[in-house]
Amino acid sequence: EEVDRVKEFALDLDGGASPYQVVVARIDAKKTMAETLADLDLKMEKCRGGRSHFGPNEVFLVPNIHFDITHRFRELEGADKHLLGSGVEELHIGLAEQRILFKLDRSGAEVESEAKVYVKPIPRYFICDRPFLVYMKKRGAKSPFLAVWVENAELLQAWR
């Protein structure tokens, strides 16, 4: 039996839901997702005030969707990519990752998202490979109670 299929549509699955809105749309894709969403917004604006509910003989079929995707943004990571801004120039992103869990079925839609960004300092090396000073004092005191100037190996322990 031939059915009357709507060629292009956008359905708000729960028009009264707040703060989130779930829309399923069958439209032609544009060159980019941004262009596709802009086109959909225009079409939805033009149709405002039109039919806003399902009739008793209308059918909506959408496959169940379930995915759990983790994406790592390696292009943002690395000691060679310094952060911009005052006080953070010595930092870089060690890990940039996002996880998205999405489920859509007859019981509704569910989404979880988690982003991980680990900012690491650009490594600086503080190596005592020439004469150095070690001193100890009571915090806030004017003078140390021990001061040692290390200039040769006499006081040093060998590496193991």
C-alpha cells in the first residue's frame, strides 16, 4: 500500500519540555552542519503557527539511537602549544577529551557529556649542576640557623 510520506519535516518531540528541546528533522543537508542548522531555523520560523500536533492517523517512526563516543582532540594537546593569556603562558594542554552518551528511543531522549582538559605546565628544569646554596630558617625569621654553600662533591652522595 502506498503511503503519503512527508518529504521534509522537523518535529519537536516535546514542545513543552524545558530547559531542553529535542528536534528530529528530515531535511536536505547543506555543506556544513552550521549551514544545515541555519536552514532548519529559517524553515521552522516560516512554519510557526502551522500545525503543532499529531493527528489521530499520523505516524512518526525514528530508529532507536544509542551511542557512547569518546573523542580526543590531539590537535589541541602538546607542550609546543602554549596557552594564551596573562599568567598562563607557561601552561599547555596535556589532554583534551570529550565523551558523549546519547540515547533516543520510545521512552525519550537522554544525553550525557563529559569534557576532560588537563592543563600541564611547560616543563622547566631546575638542576644544581654548579655551586649552589642550601639554607634553613624558621619561617618569618630574619636569619637562617643553617647555611651551606655546596661547591664540590665532598658533601654530595653519589647517584645510584
